[in-house]
Amino acid sequence: MHTSGVAYNEAVRQFKRRYIYEVLAQHKGNQCKAAEELGMHRNTLSRTLAELDMDTAQIRNGMRRPPRSERPLSPGSISEHAGGRSARLRNIASAR
């Protein structure tokens, strides 16, 4: 960073953003758990996120699974969807 001319303040800001993002990602956007791991109060984390212009909604939404309609079907799920309810009922009946 130094050789590319990044100022100290900007380097610290970039480090904070990346570090906090990784901790939030580990906790799936949960600010309470992330703040605890970072050793700060949740309000301090919230204020820091605002100062760093980090959108927590975007972080949380980026970690959610896509809706079922947008997920690719796995090989096992194709037969389940094809048979629907009757296939599940047969499986339950055969297990008894």
C-alpha cells in the first residue's frame, strides 16, 4: 500500500472494512455476535459500520441462500420434485 501511494488513514480504513466484513461474514451478518468477537459493544460496531459506509443489509442479504426458485436443482432433488407428495408418502409408508 505504501508503494502505491495510499495514505495511512485510508490504509487503516480499508483494513477496518475488510476485517469487520470478515467477522460479520463468519457470523452471517449478526452484529451482536460479531461485536462480541471483536471485543466491542454492539452500538460501537454499528457506529463504526456507519463511519465506514458499510451497508449491513447488503452484507446480510449477500449471505442468504437464494430463493428456492433460483437455486439449481441437485440430482437428488429432481426425483423428489417429480414425485411430489406421493413419493414422500410412499417413503413414509415403507419406513413403517
